[in-house]
Amino acid sequence: MTLEIITDKKLAPMRHGFFTRKGGASSGVFSGLNCGQGSSDQSEIVAHNRGRVAQALDLEHDALVSVHQVHSPDVAHVIAPFSEKPKADAMVTASQGLGLAILTADCQPVLFADKKAGVIGAAHAGWKGAQAGVLEATVDAMEALGANATNIAAVIGPCISQKAYEVGQEFFEQFTDTDPETRRFFINGTSSDKYLFDLPAFGLSRLRARGVGHATWTGHCTYSDEARFYSYRRTTHLGEKDYGRLVSVIRL
């Protein structure tokens, strides 16, 4: 099956893609293009899937670079493929021939490009990482390589949407106790102590406040479209033992 790749013209001419689960070799609960090396899927099949992604972006297999994601604000500067993955949730580079690959299954994958400076970035931004500042830290790291925030395009790929992201009182207070302005990212849920949280709107607000020249979301909800996307929350609701990981990549 052919790979399905979501792109955004604002990131062009940088080769990039938010890959859906279509076109992979995994089966069962992982059916499709599971690129998660941390999943319980067969390692050789995951490697095959990642190889297909690298090929689609005209990359050497080992040039598809990813980090050990831990929901942090930490950013890795990539100049060559890692011999061992660092713990981080974003990467930046000004080096040719490297694909920055972020894995997600409801969290925000964010791809960045300053085509004028020739600097790119990629970030994994769940609520915790976004609140901790991973998006701003990625822009900071890009600027350290010669980029300028006003010239950066940042695109949030498929992630969980507000209609599918119900949270409790404690989650609500983790945001609003720190910053009352974040109330605008919540609406009432199914009961008085439940709320629906708008993760991509929160991500966009952080990017725009940092001065990023263009910030947008592709508009795809991972939870709501099982045929195209993996979703941690959907897997949890269905009582499945594991879940696949989507990959989002950008290269110079």
C-alpha cells in the first residue's frame, strides 16, 4: 500500500511529511506504518517501516534521526546520526542529509523551518512538554543556529483535538493555577468536574507568543480517525495492550 503523507506548503521547499499509519507492514493493533521502536511490535518490522519513511524522503536509513522522548523541554542539536539516542523532545539542525523524526500518538508533532537561514527543527509536544516550554526552546535552539523567529514556519501535525480530549479538575488546575489566561483552552465536558482541552490551540498560542512568523495546525484529529492515525487515548479506551506511533519528519 502507498504511504500517505500530509504536507504543508509553508514548510516547502524543505522535504517533510506527517505520515499517517497507511502503507506500513505492521499487523494487529499496530496495523500500518508503526515507527515506534519503543512499542512491542516486531523490531524488524518497525525497522522496515522506518526504512520506507526514509526512502520516501530520499534519506539514508540511518539518517532518520529520533530521540528518546520524555515529555521534556530539552532540545538536541543534531550534526550526525546518534550512536545513542539522547533524552530530549525536540531536535534542530543546519546539516544536510538528516531527517528529524518525531513520534506521536495524540501529542503534537511540530515541524519547523526557516528556509532563509537553512535551519529546521522538530518537536514532540504533549501537554506537559508544551507547558514546560519545548516549543519556545526549539525556536531558541534554531535561532542559535542562525534562524530568526519571524522567518520560521511551524506546523502542528495530526494530534488529539479538543472534542476528544476530556480531562479532570486536577488537569484543569495545573494550567489555570499557573496562568489564569489558559482557561480559554478549556470548555465544559460531560460533567461539572470535566473539561475538554484544546491542545493544538494551546500549542499555537505558545508559538505565536514566541514570535514565530507562521504557525498553523493541519486540523487532523488522531483519536477520531482510526483508519489513518494511532491514538494512545483511543487504545486506552478500547483496552488494547499497546499502540503504534506515527512519525513526522523534516529534512534540509
